Amino acid sequence: MRNELLAWFAREGLLLTDVVSSAQDPEHDEIKVAVRAPLLALSRAYNDFRECPDPVLFGYPEPSLEMMNLDDMNEFVLSWFERAVAAGMARCFVCNQLLDMGEEKPWDAVFVTRDMYCWLLVHFDCKRYLSRDLKGRHPFEVSAQPPEFFDLRLT
């Protein structure tokens, strides 16, 4: 992830940190600090988490990141999710059904801000069960893959 995008997440207060110290070996009292930017979940499977796509790397003009706010990022992430759904890659986080871009889009992109920062997709009817399915998930236990590339250039 580019430093500029990490700085944007820091500016918006969306970076999580994890501090680990080695209490087992006092001679090597090393402290490790890990930083985690918000993730995207294509499904509830642990291998379906992605790093947040960088708008600049997906066709947005270079200065656009400095002007973006969280609503702009939500819109960008929704565009990325719509391409992922169209490609048959996305499932509802709760019921795990494959999502589609039919006439009636019965799903929504949700930005989770409790315990972790993560965008995910869920059917409208499944939203009430979302907190149950998020329980026990820790952002530093999830390995995120780079996002798939979709052409999201502004036209």
C-alpha cells in the first residue's frame, strides 16, 4: 500500500494499531507495532479479504486522494465492489450467497467500524445478523491479498 493512502487513512482516523512485546525473553525486549488499514471482504471466508484499493492506482487523478473524504472513499469502494459482483467474485458476508448485479440490487456495501475497519457486502435482509458474523474476527489475524484490478477511471 502506498504511503499516501496510509497517510489518508491516518488523516481520517482509520488506521488500527497492534502492539506486541516479547515478555518471554527479557534480554530481547522487542516491541512490534503493526498498522492495519481498512480491508475489503468479498465474502466471509478468510482468504477473501483484500487490501483497500488505492484510487490513484485505479485511474483517479493523483491529487484526488488529497481532496477525498470518507464519503468519496465509500463511493469509490462501492464502484470497486460493483465490478467484483459483476465478475462473480462477491458473496453476502452473512448468508454466503453469490451476489449479482440484477435489476433489483438486494445488497449493500457496508463500512464496519466496530472492532475492525472493513467494507463488506451484505443482503438487505441479512444485515440484522451482521454483528453475529463479525464477532470474534480480529483485523490483525486476517491476511489481505492485493485487490483485483478493475478499470475505475473517472470519465
